[in-house]
Amino acid sequence: MEMLRGFIVSYRRGPKTQRPKECLLKFPHIKSFSEASSLIGRKVAWPVGERKCIGKIVAPHGKKGLVRARFRKGVPGEALGSQVEII
């Protein structure tokens, strides 16, 4: 199986709040809600040198293939726009 790579698009946020533990992820070949739903429960990692921030895909987000991932620790702002991989 090939390693799936995606990008961190943004934090999950509202009008007055921002949740750094939850991120919105975009995988280039995932285009629909049903394809995104198949990724729920998979673990993702954002590499930081030799250590990694580990998270889990918890829900689809919208109808265009974005997913929501919850990380154990908050992901830093420098992670926005960078790659994550499914482990």
C-alpha cells in the first residue's frame, strides 16, 4: 500500500475560537464525502525532526473531501500548509 500524504489546511475554528488540537486536512486524490469517510479512524503524523505529532482522523469536513484530525498535543502554527502522512 502506498503512503498517503496530505496537507494541513487550517485549524478547526469558529467565529471567536480556534482549536489548535484539531486540524483540517486535505488529501489530493480524495474528492468526495464518501471517500473522506473511509479515512476515519486512521492515524496521521506530522513530522518534526525525529519526533512526530501523532493524531487521528475523527470526521469528514464538508462535502469536498476534507477531513478533521485531532492531535494529542497542539500542532504549531508553522505546520499549516505542510505535509502529513497516514501511518
